[in-house]
Amino acid sequence: MSLQLTNKDYVNILKFYKKNIHKSKRILKMTAEKILNDKLCKCIKKVDPVNESKSIAICTSAIFNRKGLKRGKFTCKKKRTLIINKQNNTNKNNNKTKKQRKRS
């Protein structure tokens, strides 16, 4: 299950990259997504232009996964777009305790 980013998440992204924080929620979201999308596309082109799937995996790990974000669909063509979600850090199976059978 993926969660949508909140305004606080977008503010944290802009603070991390030392950018101005706008009061408008729409502009805040657009600038944060633009920064991450540009960073992803530049990284993919620099890492390995021949093997694109390998470079996508490396750049996704470096840019999104370490910050607790999950990358969705993206394009690096004329109009760059990106969908970002939060990672769900809770594991449902951790809450359940397993009962072991006694063998005789």
C-alpha cells in the first residue's frame, strides 16, 4: 500500500536541496517533483546510458529509497513527469506471533 506525500514531505524535500519554500501547496508540490524528476533523469543519463534498466535501479535507490520515498511512473522525454509515494514501513506479519507445534 502506498501513501501520498503530505505538504510537510514536500517541504522536507525542498529543505534538503536548499530551495525556497513557497506558501502555495500547488507550487510547493510542483517544485519538489520537478527537482526529483530532474535529478533522476540526469542520474540515469550519467550512470549507464547503454543499460538503462540498471541505471534506473541505481538512481532510484540513491534518490528515493534512502529518503523513504517510492518512485512511481516517470518519463525523461520532452515533458518530464514523475509520481512519488511514501514507502509503507510497517510489516503486517511482524504483529502476528507464530505458534510452534510440539512434536512428540
